[in-house]
Amino acid sequence: MCVIIQLKPNFTPTYEKIKNAVLNNRDGWGLVVKDRGRLSVRRECPEKGNDPDVIYQALLDGVSQERFLHVRFNTVGKTNLDNCHPFTVMNDGKGKARIEFMHNGTIHKYKPGQSLTDWSDSRNYAYTFMFNLLNKFKGENGLGDYHDPFFSTLIGDTFGNMNRGLLISSKFNPLRLGNWSTIVDGGDSFFASNDDYFRTAMSGRDRYTPAKTVSSGSSSSPPSSRVQSDSSVAKEATTGNKEVISKLADINLKKRPARVLVTQDFQHLMSWGKECPLDDLDDEDLSYFVYTTKKEWEQFMISDVDASSALLEYIFVRFHNLVEEFKNADDERFKAVEKHEKATNAMQVMAFNVGEKNGKIAELEKTIANLRAEIVELEKSKAA
């Protein structure tokens, strides 16, 4: 889960957008403000969870500068201040060469071992890889030049659809890693590493009542209201391009369920659903995919047909592109099999032709041998 937001000077999204992101990511937050080549960092891990009012006010306080916000949803490591983003991956102590790193996703190969169970994968990646790389890497514009083309080669394929990152430098322009989204808000826009909180109204994972209402300029100010927890199932379902909101607590909130079921046909769900291994997915996808087993699906469909229908529609609308990927993979496999069969048939024909030719050659060789024997006999009789 988690989300990173990059804001340009003199613009702050509406309160509702920030509130929605904060209430779904309650495990600490961090803010970097860049002011005339200097970075100031604020990190907090409130015992009762992130407060959208506090975070929104922090954004307003630095409105004249570039701001970079990270709100955390803990999936790896402890919920504490040390695991809150950003992580300082370069600092000359003078403020002239400082780089902060934020991450959204799960870098599985950097999940800490037994000796670092308190650490998050992001923290481990920041200090064991990114720190060492940036403090040694010298690009065209000097040490820590992450805009140098060779830098992307060094970090490899870590960032993409499932992992997004952000490097913030006192010296260089920020660098977004992976696939980010541009969120339009009124007449302006901002960058977000995770667009789901801004496309739909998602319920927070905890019950929370804002202590006060915050307003600023053109930003909308919502009335104080209680946010419903994920323990309920929203049965609202829409079709077409609209998002379908559907929450299922007893499946969606499981720590590490068995697999995600992606269907190609609702009516034949049980007979020909396709499964995607968890190894290829991030913990953050717990809020988008429904991780479940076939047995759990059967039980759920029997117990609540309406909710299961809404949930299936949610998956189908939200992840039609993933289903297409499965279909394309099937097509590629079919083409490969077809190509293999054609090659096999061609080889069999060639083998038959070669065998036939070999047989004719053997007959010719036998005929030649017989002729040679006759010639020898003729020469013997002539000599006598």
C-alpha cells in the first residue's frame, strides 16, 4: 500500500484527497520540503495513527515550496519512527549534497533477515543498496547524479508497476522511479505513486473521527465525520469505466492469503479461473486484489451472492488489463505450441525424406557392388 505525493509550489490538493490517502495509510508519515536548494525533513509515527488534519496543515505550512509526502501502511517490519520515510541516502553534513529516498511497494529480495526483523524492506534497501550506490556513483554532473543514464542501469528493474520510488536531492531535480500517475485536482495537478486513493472513496482500515476541520483557500473543508472501517462490505457496484467499490473484510484483511484468483468468465468462475502466484505481487496489492483460495470463494458465494457479485465485478473492471495479459500469455503459449508442432512435423517429413534417400543410396551402393563383382569375374574369365 502506502502512497507518495509530489507537490509543486503554491498548490495543495483538496483536503478530501489527502484525508482519503492518510486514513488508508496510518502507520507513520514523512514530509520533505525543498526550499532554495535545502531539504528539511519531518517524520512522525503517532501512536494512534496518522492524523489527516496534522498532515494537511504541514502541507499548507510549506505551500510556497516543493513538498514530498509519504504516508505508510506497514507490511514489513515494525511500525515505528525508524521505518518511516524518507531515508537519508546521502548527506555531506553541509546541506549542499543531500538526497532523501521514499518508496511505495515491497522489494521482496530486501526483506530483512532474522537479525533485522524490526526493519522494513524499504529501510533495508535504502541503507544497504541506495546509500552505498549514491555515495560512490559519480555521473556527468558529479557525485550522486541519479539523472545520469547509467544510474538506471545500476538500479536494474527494481521499480515498475509494483514498486515506485522517489529520490529528492538538494542539488538535482527529483527523480520518480517506476510508473507514477498524474492526478488532476481542480485546475491543477500533482504526482502520486498510487492513484487508487484519488480515483475512488476507499474506507479507512480503522475507525477515525477527525479532531477538527482544516481549510485553506480553494481547498474544500469536509464536515467532521466518522470514517467507516473495512469490516463492512460495500455493495455498491457500477459498470463501464466507473470504479466498483467492494470490500470484504474476512478475506481482504488476511495477512498472507494463499493466492489471487483472476477470472475470465463470471459464470464459469469455479471451472476455469486463473491463478497468479503471490511471488509476482506486492503486499500493497492487498487493497486492490482479493487474495483467496477456491474453497473460500465457494463459501463466500454461497453466503452472500450480492456481495460476491459486486466483488467479482470490482476485480473484472479494475483488472481487465491483467486478464488481457493472461489471455495474451495463453495466445503466446498456443502460438509456441503450434510452432513447435509445425517444426516437429517438418522434422518428421525431413527424417522420412532422408530415410527414403538413404534407402535409395543403399540400393545404388548394392547395385554398384554387384557390378564391380561382375567386372571382377569377367576379368578373371578373360585372363583364363
